[in-house]
Amino acid sequence: MRSHFPLALALLFLVQVAPASAETLVRSGREIANTFCSRCHAIGTRGKSPNPKSPPFRLLGKKYPLSNLEEALSEGITVGHEGEEMPPFTFSAQQIEALLAYLASVQRK
């Protein structure tokens, strides 16, 4: 009879590592949002955007699928908020993953 111990040990490791990795990803995404976006956008689950023309992050998922932002973030977002031009940003693949994880974590349902 074969032992399932190695498989069970691997699954236990994944279960313990995955939440910490997800938390780390979200935390990193929050830091990115705070650094690059909070000047204009409300980045949390509450509050008004400093620039009233900039949508709060918690509502972005209602406008369009967040996954659609991946390409725009990698190529550099250049969006206007009715007279307020958004500075151009280009993010690495890791930064995009973190920022999208953070955005998903703050969406109002």
C-alpha cells in the first residue's frame, strides 16, 4: 500500500502558503495604489476621491471587468478625468498582479 503522506504534506503546504501569498499580494497592491493613485482616487473601501472626477477604486468593477485593466496597466494608462489628465503609468507584471489583487479586494458588491 502506498502512503499518501507526501501528497498530504504538499497540500498542507499549499494551503498554508497560498493565503499568506494572497495577503502579501494585496498588501503590495495597496502600497502601489497609495503611491501612484491616491492623489486622485479614493483607493479604499470608503471615502471620496480627492479629485471628484476620478472614480473610487471600490466602484471600478461596476464600470468594467477589472481584468480589462491588465493590458492598460502594462502599456501605460493615459485617461482623462474631465479636464484632469491622469499621469502616464507603466507597471511591471508583478505590480499589475498586485494592483489587480488589491482592486478586487476593495470592490463594493
